[in-house]
Amino acid sequence: MKHLGTGIGWRPEIAAAVEGMPGIDWVEAVAENVCPGHLPESLVRLRERGVTVVPHGVSLGLGGADRPDEGKLADLAAAVEALGSPLVTEHIAFVRAGGALTASPRLEAGHLLPVPRTRDALDVLCENIRIAQDALPVPLAVENIAALIAWPGEEMTEGQFLYDLADRTGVRLLIDVANLHTNHVNRGEDPAKALDELPVEAIAYVHVAGGFEREGVWHDSHAHAVPPAVLAILSDLSSRVRPPGVLLERDENFPAPAELERELTAIRETVEKASISVLPAASDPVVPAVSEAPEPTEVPDEAVASAAASPAAERASGDALKASPSTDPARQRLALAQAALLSALVAGTPVPEGFDGTRLSVQARALAGKRADVVAKVAPELPEILAEAYRKAFVAYAHSHPMTGGYRRDALDFAEHLLLGGRLEDPDVRRRVSDWWLERSGPAPLSQHPAARLARATRRVLLRR
């Protein structure tokens, strides 16, 4: 695995600043925002300077009950090829639920949600990662995520879950120390214990980010300065193994370039100070001195039989079975559990047994707020037209209207909801939202059926009210 060094999350809003920052060895770009045939000029210039670009996926949903979507895997592979990346990363999370496995409507979370640390979830995740590894042209690394909620009946700690995952699949780990801090505040989990248990030699690189605390809940916002507590976890990790790469994440509320540079300097200094006596770096295996190979010896038959019956052989045999279609029952159980949770979060259905209802309410509000923020980015005209009323109106809409088709579809559905529900009293605002919707909703599906033509005509009249 390539030694990466110090990097920063590349975002269009800070592209020029990133290009001008000293000491940037690599950047990470959201894979879903990379169009292989039309790379942003900033990324092209960085690559020409020798800066490594790593695509970071957010929508694959490797922790979901379904097997990975072939189209999404192909898109991820295309981003890797276009960027000439040495590896690609994703999350240990689920982002959608429902569908065929549960005979229920497909629901989208619009954000990363934690998987239960159970044997079922681990079996499914391991198979999904193997499928992804086979489809991708470079090594895959997966990231631990931040969580506001805990699943009831979990069978493993985070460190144990990550250890078994890496052991069974060979996947690399992207350790987000800010997420370890989040889970410490929100779930009472000790970051040092997680670092004790996880295989630090499997670390591909490390994320560092900021957040904020409100009413005893830590929100992993990626929009605030990195707090000392997160740097302390980075120091602890770096005292155990020197990470091949460390990256500063910032997704919004971007400060001046000088402030980002100060945070990068603090990160470098933290790693350097903690890593002084730590060798080698993660991913840099110790190579023993070359010596003359011993003469082969005969192995008695009974020794072969003993080896075949060893715990290691039993584990290997068990893993092979878990990679087979026998994971289907586990997928079914996981699908039902994830659908019930996501439905409670985005559709207002009852809280599943064993969950903390208060925490689920916090998570539901966070998901609605996240949707509002992303829709504002993909459809900036809507908050411009609605002004201060935008966020309150969208959050109210989100609590009773689950996302089913991505953020652009979400923006269109929200505008239609406002128009057809008569929620826009100002005639000028109503006209502007209507014009926006009609311009972007595209041509109506072709149909010669009179009822279909009448329905389309009626709908357009309503939108023009």
C-alpha cells in the first residue's frame, strides 16, 4: 500500500485553496461527484503535480442487506481508473433498506447509518466486501462511522467487529478518529479500547474531522474545527503504529485557507510527536532477512490430518461457508431489522423494540437536516426563492416524506409538495417555484391514453395556481 502522507478532503468550494496549500501530499474526492470523462480542472492539475487522488464512496451501502449494486461498483471502478488512484474507500454503513427482501417500499436514508455489530451483519458485510473487492481494480478500504444510536443485542465491540472483518476479508481499514470520539460521547465507547482491539496493521489511512456537542450528543458535522479530544485519539493511534496517511475532512462552513493550514500543521505535529519511536508504518510489512531456504521435509500423514482439524482450518472452512449463498437467511433477518429502523427514522413508523426513542428522534432530525442541506446544494434555487422559509418547510416535509430516488428527485418532490398542497401563499413565490419545477421535471412520459393526457394537463394547471 502506498505511503500517502498528509492530505485534505478536496471539495469544489476550497479547490483553489487546496491547490495553493504547501505540504499537501494527497487529496480525497467524493466518488459520486467524480465524472470520469469530465474531471474538475483542479483535480487534473493536482494529479499533474503528482498529488495522489483517492475516491471516497458514500452511497454503496456495503453494510446493507442487499448485495452491492453492480452499476454503483462499475461507477466506483471508473472513478478509480480516471483518477489513477492506488486505492478506493467506502463506509461500513447502510444507506437504504426495504425492497424485495422485505416486500416493502425502498427507503433511502440520505446518510450513513450504523450496522448492528452482530454475526448476521458481519457475515453479510464480509460477503458484500468480497463482491466489491472482485469488482474493483485497486484495494478497498472501509471506514468506521459515527453513530447517534446503538442497536440492541449487539454481540461485539467496534474493535472486535473491525478485527474480524479485516481478518476474514483482507480488507484495509480507514480509521476515522473523529468517529471514535463521536461514539465515545454518544455510546459510551472507549476509543483506547477500540484501538486495543482493532488490527492497526490493516490501516490504510486515517480521517480527522471536527464536530460539535449539543445537549449531550456529539454531531460529526465536518463543519467545525478539530477539537483537542480528536487529536488525542490520533496521538494514541500514532503511538501504536505510524499511519500511512492522515487526512483532514471538511465538508462545509469552510474557514480561511490559513485556518485549514493551521489544522493540517497540528495534525502533522501530532502524528510526528507520537510516532517518534514507532516503526514501521502500517501497511509497511517487516521483511525478514533473506536466508538460504531449508531443505523440504516430509510431513507425516497424521500431521496433515491434525492440521486439517486445527482451529485455523475450521475457521477457514467456516469462512468459505459464510461466503456461500447460506448468507441469505442472515440477509433476510438483517433486511427486516434495517427496514424497521429506517422506516422509524424517515417515515414516522413506531420505534423498533430495544431502541432508545429519544436518540432515534435526534437521529431523525439530523437526517432531515442533512437532506435539507444537500438539497440546498443540488437545487440552490429553492432556498433562494423560499429564503428563510426553506429549511423549516423542507424539514417538515422530510419527516413525513421519505426519500426514494436520490437528492435531485427529492428536490423536485419537495417543490411539487409545496405547490400541490397550496403551501405557498405569496403569488410571486408560487410562480417562481412552479416555473422551476416545470423546467426541471422534464417531458411527461409518452402515452396516448386520454386519461394519462388529462392527468398531466390537470397536474400542470395545479402547479400554475
